[in-house]
Amino acid sequence: MTDAQFDPGGFFQFDLAHGRVRTRGGARVLVLAENVLAPLIVTAVQSGDLTAIRTLGSQLGSIVSQSLPAPANSLPPQVVISYAGSVMSLYGWGRLRLEQWGGALVLVVDGLPPLDEDNLAVAALLGGIFSTLCSAEVACVPLARSTKYIVVDPRIAETVWGWSKSGDNLATIASKLSSAEVA
Amino acid sequence: MSSPEQQIERLSQLLAKVQKNRKQPRVGLGPMAGLSATVPANTTGPAVSAAKPLPAPQGPSSTGGLGPAAAPPRTRKATPTEPITAAVAAPPSPVREEHAPEPPVRRPAAPARPISPLETALSGEAEREERAMPAPARAPAPPAAPAANEIAPRAGGTQPRSQRPPMPPAEASAQQPIVPRVIEPDPPRASTRPIAQVVSKHAPVVDATFGAMLKRSLSLRPH
């Protein structure tokens, strides 16, 4: 265990004189209402292009990795999730938690605003965050009628998504997955 | 009897007289000057031309608009510094008739009392006019200060505030370029509290390293 904690102090710099908001790293951000963002996300989902959301996730992942005291892969999960959750909370993307179902890693995001029906936008966001954070391509598949996202290899993401859409719950999906080989 | 407004009237009359004397050799002032004195100093042609028809009904000023050479000799007080046009314009303003002889005597006592905003506006106008007068080619008249515009209603439209001859409309518009007024917002006040504030944190408890868990999750495959 470690006592390292994400320091949110002064993360946002509000330059009221110039009407700008910047993050600690200098990136300019805009504060949007959820009812403005939601239709934009729905449009992106309908067009099948969530690249922008995943890019945002990559930016958040970079912030997290720069804040961590060590590479994410070498840190306890609670530290990584704490940092990642803190950054997500700062941007208003809900509360992040982590669950482990057998060998499956499951992310839980509570308190999200209603965006798209299948939560594909948040799935793309999480995929961008953890792909950048862990330097590995990650797919986060939303589980239907829940706030959970299972972390899988992108090559099996469509299969898992199909299971979820067909009504399989998380326990069923986890049981359908077998750990091939753990180094 | 010596209310501030009356003293202001006397001051303005004095100013007007001084200016008229300085202008007299060059510019003719008729009864129109007394009427147009209620117009602000920067008022141009249209307002002046609107005042032109008024001199006709005034009996004593049968020579109205003809200038000092045509004005009848003044029999009322005939101070050396009083312009001839003041006699022509005298009938419409009983207030001025009452106080006209006094200003040369009381003028030194005026600065002893508190100066009202109205007087400030008048004195400012007088300074501007004095600056403009000595030049052979008159400099552009500065735009009237807001306070100078405010005194017109208080004067009741009868008291001459300035008898400066009105400039022709074309000349006035050419000498008064329009300067845009820029209104800058006040600088924002610095906040004593941080704008971003964290209200809650969470700390999940999971064993093993995150990398190991992620690798295990990514290695999952369907049966």
C-alpha cells in the first residue's frame, strides 16, 4: 500500500480576465452542460465514430499517468483507480470504481449523466484512459442495463458486446471467459 | 435673493459678457444669441436655425440678427463691457434684467462659497471658450461635458449661458470628429477561495498490482 494520493488542488485555472479555463498541464478546456454534450455524443454514436471521446480518454489517461508516483502497472490497483477516478471526477465523468470478477477486471462508473443509451461513449472514454495509462490497447465493453464495463482485449470486444446485448449478465459473461495464460 | 442658482446666473452672465466683448469686433450677435444661449456649447446649426424665427415678435429688437452695428443704443445700464446684443436680448429674460447691473461688483465674492457642479460646468465651458477665442482660426470646439449638458434644463431656457456665435453646421461637423467611446469591464476580483474544490474521494481496495490484474483481464478469451 502507498500513501500517494492525487492532489486536485489548483487543477483548473480559471482565467476570468480572458475567459479561459486551463488544466494543470496547460490544456484549455470548456465547461459544457450535460444536455449540450449528450446530443453531440448521440450523434457520434449514430455515426459510429467515437474517436473524439476516446481521444479525450487518452488525454485523461496522460494526466493520470503523469500524476502517478510510478508506472501504473507497478502500482497497487487502488492507487491507480484512485488517481484515475480523481481525474474523471474532476472532469465530471462520474465516480470510478474497480471490481474483479474472477480474472475479469470490471470498471464501474456511477453518477454519469444520461448520454447515449448503450453507454458506448463512456466505454470509449474508459478505453482511452486505460489504454494510455497502461500502454496497452484496452477495450471496455459496456454491460447492458448496468454501470459496469468489462476490460477485455479489443479483439474479443465485439463478442463480449454481443453477449451483453443478448442478455447475459456479468457473472455469465465472466464465466464464459477463461484465463488463457497469466504470466 | 442670493440663492446658488441666482449666483450661478450672474456668473454665467458675466462670462457671457466677457466673451461677447471679445467676439464683438468679429461676429455679430443678435437676439438670437440670447435664445441660443440655452443651447449647449457644442450645439450646431439645426438648433440655432430653429431659434431664428423667434426674434421677430420681440419688439425692442427690430434689428434682430443684424449684429452690433444695427443694434439700438442701450439706455438701461450701458456698462463698458456689456455687449450691445445684451440690450437687444434683454426683454425675454426678466431674471437677467434684475441682476444685470450687479455682476461687476459681486464677482470677487463668488469663489468664497462652495462651488456647485453647475458652476463647475460653467467655468469649464468658459475656459474652453477662452482657449478657443484668441486663436485667429478658431480651434475645434471640444465636445460639451455631460455636466454642461445637464445645466440646460435648470436654466429654464431663458438664461444665457454662452453667447458664443454658433458655428456653421458644416464647419462644426468638420471640426468635431466622432471619437468612439470604449467601455472596458472592470477587472475580475481575485477570489479568496479556490474555485475548484473536491468534495469526496474514494479508495478501492484491491490486492495485487494493477498491471497484473489488467493483464489477466486482457488475456481472457471465450471458451
